[in-house]
Amino acid sequence: MGLADYIVLFGYFVFITAFGIWISRKIKSSDGYFRGERKFKWWLMIGQAFGVGTHAEMPVAQTGATYSHGFATIWYQWKNMLITPFYWLIAPFYRRSERTTVGEIVEDRYGRGMGMVYSVFAITFFVFCMGVMLQGAAKVISVASGNLISPNMVVFFMTVAFLLYSFIGGIVAAAYTDFVQSFLIIALSVMLIPLGLKEIGGFSGMRSVLPENFFDLINADSGIDAFTIAMLALNGVVGITAQPHMVTMCATGNTERAGRIGQTFGSLVKRLVTIGWALTGLVTATLVVKNNTSLPDQEMAFGYACRELLYPGLIGLMLAAIVSANMSSCSNFMTNTGALFTQNFYKKYINPAASDRQLLWMGRFSGLGLSLLAVLFALSVKNVLHAFLFTETLAAFMGIMFLGGILWKRANRYGAAAAVISSFVVYYLVNAIDTGQVMLVYKWKPGPFGLAMLAGFFFFWLVSILTKPEKRENIEAFFDNMRRKSDASYSDADGKKPLAEKTGDDLLLLDLPGWLKKDRWKNFFRRYREDLVGFFLSWMVVGLLILIAWAIMQIR
């Protein structure tokens, strides 16, 4: 690293902190701090979803996997590709709940006890994820800088920056800085490709030294078969519903459609840049062969490419992009952590009569305190990749009760508790038998995960059937909200928001067992127009992305 690189990197810290503080100047209420008063435009929602969903370890892991086993390993990152269109169908649930946190939604559905259980999980999830992301970026930057910058120093500067603007501006500062930082993440994804292709003689030079199967879109050498992809997809579609930041991802838009567009197409932008990460892996593999060298660890491939290809100043830009990939997520998580503590603990158990100003400041200070706890955790993290897979698995087990509670009206709190307990017990039991070891974090395998999910869904159904249902009035109120347009500018004669079926916004997944009834199919295309059109367009984009990846691999 030279002087220009340090100027770019630390200049980025100063700029993003100043921008975040400037954009925060109008925050006056707790709703503005936690939800941005639900005024975000669709383009801001896309940037937020893309920024929060992309972390520094992802391009590093993907580049390393492609370097070792070829382009087909893109499915490690594309594991959620085939379920991304379902985000379009799921997103309105969170806005129609009229809640600030997922913990409040769980409480509305299953009662205070399960809401508490979920909130404890959610805060732990955020602390764990922030700690892992901070350490992940720190390790990458330390290696890429030739160990000139220590991981702990990187953790310190990242923490100071995102804490400053997130403490003041909450989700507004997080969303706008996410949007700005998304452009740096895109730069991170493509920066090495043109420089690398020039160095190795283009695609012809690449094909002259790499095995032919390195250019396959799908093959057995990648280590991913159909069953693994199916289990990863199940992990994704169930787990995403229970991830604690989904209210900010889907319900902070100025309309329901803005939330749908943001979560769905922001995620698809991530799938697009993943092609760049995989292509970088092929470039690096060729470069290593041409330079007659070797790498002791495949995840050194990304850092090696940075060192060999980037000019002074560009290294600093690359490191700033890596930092931005994690700061965008951490700022969002800090605000959500404060919201969870404030709405689900402080307001409910400590100070029910709290004023809005008290809620605003409690959100700020609780988010700050829990984020500092995440920093302490970051300093103890050793294995970043396994830690991330572990958090996604935990979310999937919690997702059984969340998604099941939306799809099935008969589900109750006893079934929800049974689902969580049984899935955890089976997961750890099967892994312990399989490995002969008792551990907190196991390497993710499709078999143990699949058995745990099967057990969770089975006991969710069985215990719900065998125990008394939730109070009818509570269930009807919950599902009545889900059937009404949350962004309508007018009310019906009864003073409630209009029914979504009148405007083509009824939800396909709502009350799924009712689809066997004849009246469920009445005016089908008119009632579900928004779901059907968006779902179809999302699949078209998925097909286009796969086609683009295939076409790139045909270049000779």
C-alpha cells in the first residue's frame, strides 16, 4: 500500500461518516429512526437490500472456490437464486403487519411468550452477525494490505464510522449510506476482471491453461448436487422469513410495491455481481499458473489478485469497497437491534408509558451498547465462513414457526415452540452422531439440515393439531391485516384499509390450505395480479442471469 491507497481508504471513512450524519439531520421521532416513517422510494429499497445482503467474505469465498474448482461453484453463492422470486410474494407480510420489528409480529401471531423467545434469538443473531462481519472484513483487509493494517485496527475504524451515523440517523442513515456503498460493492465485484484479462491474454489465454470443466455452469466437480441445491434453497426460503431485519428490508418503502421491488431485485443485483466474483476466480487461477506459483489457501486467491493487478490508489479503493460491504450491513443491524430491545423489552416490560422521545433515545443507546458487544465478539471470531452458515441455519429453524404461522391459520404457540425445539435437537443430535464430536458450530451439510427441518415441520403440525388453537379473535385480527392494503390512501366504510383483493393485491401464499376450496379460485387473476405479474418477471430475470453466466462461459 502506498500513500494514495491510505488517502483513498481513510478518505472513504471520513466521507461516509459525514454523509451519514448529514442525512440524519431530520430524524425527530422513533418511527423515523426505526422505519424511516415508511417513506423510502423503490430505488433506495434496492440499494438497501443489496447493501445489507452483501458481505465482505462473500466475494473472497467465491473467488477462492472458483480458483480451486471452477465456475460451477457459483452455486455456493447462488444458493438462493431459485427462491428469490418468492421474496416478491413474501415482502407485503411485513408492511401489512403494521409493526416495527419481527418480534412484534411473532407476538401478534403466537402471544407474548413466543415473542420474547424470538426477540432474544433476534438480538443474539444481530450481535453474532455484526461480530462476524466486522472480523471478516478485518481479515480480508489485513491480508490484502500485506499485514500492514491489523484486523483489530480495521474493526475499530469501521465501528467508529457506522456507530456515529447510525446512532444519530437510524434506518434513514443506514438506508442512504447503503445506497451509496452499493456502488462501491459493484466496483469491488468487477474491478479485477479487465485488469486480469489484459494480463493473462483474455479468455483465450484463460482457456489455454485451465481445465475445460472449469468453464461449466454446472458439474459434479463443484461438490454441489441437486439435493444440496434443494436443501440450500429450503434454508433460504424458510430462513429469510425469520431474519430479524426483514421489516426494514420490506416495510420501510413508501408503498408495498417499493418493498417488493427492493427485496426482490436488490437480491437479484447481488446474484448478478456474483458472476463477477466467479470470473475473478478464473482469472486468478490462470494468473497463478502463468506466474508458476501456488497458493497455500484457496481463499488467498482474492488477495493475491489484488496484489498482482491493482495500481496505487486502486488498492485503497478496493479496501474501501470491502469495508463498505460490511458497514452497510452493520449499520442496518445496529438500528434493528435497538428497535428490538426498545419495542420488545423496554416499552413492554420496563417503561410501558414511555414517550416517543424516550423510545427514540432508548433505541439509540441500546443499539449502541449491543453493537459494542458485537465488537467484543468480533475480536474472538476464528472461522468466519462456518459462523455465517450457522446463523443462516438458526434463522431457518425459527422460520418454521414464522412462515408456518402465515400459511396455516391453525398453527399455535405450542406447535411453534415444538418446531424450534425439535429442529435444534435433531440438528445437533445428527451432527454429533455423524462427526463424533459435540460442537456449537458444525460445518453445514444438507443431510443433517434436511432431517432437522423435516422434524421441525412435522412437530409444528402435530403439536398444533393436538393442542388448543389460538384465540379466534386474535387470529382473525392478524389475518385481517394481511388481507388489507397497507399503503391505501383511503379507508372503507368501516374505517379500515380496503381489502387487497379489490385492487389485485391479494396474497397468493395467504391461508394456503384454503386453496382447495372453490371460492379461493374466484376471480383468481384479477385478485392476485400484483403477485402473479411480479413473480413472473422475477423468474424472467433469474433466467436471464443464468443465461448471461452461461454465455460468458462460452467466450473463447
